[in-house]
Amino acid sequence: MTEETSSAVIFRERLKKARELRAWNQAELGRKAGMPASSVAHFETGTRKPSFESLRRLANALEITTDYLLGRVDSPELAQAGDPLFRDIGKLSGNDREIAKGFLEMLAKRSAEKKEKGP
């Protein structure tokens, strides 16, 4: 197996694994990444390779790095510099991720408002 072939296999497997971890079907990932479900299916089967833009959209939608999808790091946690918060969020699926994300956004907004008001 050539390096290019093994990289393509790693990408297909990791894309599917990351999608399934969130309990999303291909249509849901496509919607969140702003692309047709058929594109996600093609990427997962290896019949098409993503453009740089598609790769970026998939990584953003899945909230993981392109390094993980491309096989440059072995786990999504390593791609986030070992931050325990990212490690724990990476273990959540679908709806629980959305709840955690909303809660973190609320905390960040509250923190920003406190900084604006001062001590």
C-alpha cells in the first residue's frame, strides 16, 4: 500500500468514525458542513477526495482538526494540545455535544461581559 493510498484509507475511516461518534448520518454532516450528503458519501467510500475547502468544512462541522482526519495525529485529543476540556467533549455524542457547546458559549459570553464591566 502506497503512502497516498494509506492516507486515503485513514481519511475515509476517520471521517466516518468522527461522524458516527456524533450519531450523525451523512445528511446531517453534509448539512452542518454546507455540502450535499452525496459528497460525504463519496468521501467515506473513497470515490472522491475532498478539496481543501471541503476538508476544512468537514473538520469545522465535526469540531476536530484536519490533522486528525488526515492521519497526522492519532487522536482528536492530541490535536487539541492535550486540553482536558477538549478530551472530555470529544467523548460526547450528538445531542450531548450540542448541550455542552451551548453551555460553553453561555459561559464565554458571561465571562466576556464580566471583563467589560471590570472588577
